[in-house]
Amino acid sequence: MLGCGYATCQPLIPHANLGRIAGGITDQTGVSVPEAAVTVIDVERGISRSLVTDAAGEYTAPNLLPGMYTIRIELKGFQTVERQNVLLEVGKEVRIEIKLQIGEERQTVTVTSEVPLIDTTSYTLGGTLSNKTINDLPLNGRNYIDLVTLRPGTKVYPGGGTSRRASNGLRAEDIGYLIDGVRGEEALDGRSVLNAPIPAGDSSSSLPIDAIQEFNTEENPKAEFGWKPGAVVNAGLKSGTNQITARPLHSAETARGMRATIST
């Protein structure tokens, strides 16, 4: 898909930072269960999405924000099943298969097992670094892109400096950079617009690592990512939750408050 301006056309990557949860529902004998009510619950934000399985017992919930989810399955004549602790990472797809047991709907079976470490939904290689990992690892300059080389097949060309990262032996400009689903590479030589060094020194613009929820590096990326044959570095920014957190006063606000108290 192309987005055209006055003189140029560039690929549009809709919702590239969002993920998808899909799967199939069967009964205890392995037969597909159609028309089962599926509720996908975003635990951190308190948002839910309601679905119904199709004739093959399949369901799909696309365009989901990264985070922790609970999947609830309900159908008359079967026990309600809740699959908890479903971690959805930036731009990833998770497949959750659930088996229903005959019983009353008010009986709830809670499943807390984790998602398998092996992704069987696609052929892409790579991995995800969480915000905790990004903050805990030694990172001179606080530039998250420096962590890209931790992935197999990604390296820095000898003598090329930090702007010459490459994936699987391809050119540095063959790596694509996404920030919350928006293309973020420079048109001239393919470097990231953010956190990229300039001829006179270090980066002129920087994305704080505290603002990043996580980022992943995908080699052999899907066709939806468009015209980059190398790796795709996909960073997702933190979003709000359903919890209210009090904002601490800054030093200037504290000083004003102290002066007001003294004056009265």
C-alpha cells in the first residue's frame, strides 16, 4: 500500500506497532466450537474487546496495544475458561488455543500457563527487549539502537561507526526503523532519524529510553513492512494505563509553595 504526496510515494505501515491475538476453540474431544463468546481483556488499561468464533472455531483480535491480556471464553453448556498472563509484544502475534469442558457457565476454569517461547505463527527471526532490560543493560549514551547488535546476524561494519549497522550481510540502509508504527529512517542513507549520529558528533535528536515500552528486531520481516530486505527495528512507546499516579512536584513548584507559606 502506498501513500502519495506531491512528488513521492512511500509505503504506509498501518498499526505496525500493534499486535494480534488469535487462536482456536475446541471441546474436550477436539471438535471445533463455533459461536463461542470470546472476550480479549487488556489488563493494564481495563479495555475489553468482544468476539465470536467462526464456523471453524477460530477467532482473531487485531490491532491490540502491547501489554498483558486475559482471554475469556464463554458458551452455554460449557465451563467458562480464562487464560491469563498472555503477553503481547510490539508488532507480534500470539496464538492461544483453548479447550472447553462440559459444565455450567458459572464454573470458571483459570489457566495461568505462559505463552510458549517458540513462535510458530511466522518465520521471522529476532527478539524483543523490554523496558526493564533496556534500562538495566550498560548503555553508553542511552541510545537504544546500540542494543540492536545483540541480535544474531546483526553487526556493525568494522570502521563504520555506530551508523553502519547491518543485518545478514546486507547494507546498513536495508534496516528499517519504526517508532509506534511510523517510518523513522532518513531518506538519504537509511539511518534512523532519531538517535542517529551526525557528522559533527552524537545524535541531534534522542528518544529517551524511559519512554520506550519495548522494541524488537525482526529479520526476514513480513511483507507488510515493505521495502527493507534487512531487519526491522520496531519500537513501541509507553501508553497510559487504568491506574492514576500522582505526579511528584518539581523543585520549582516546591520552592514556590514554600515561598507562599512563608509569606502568609
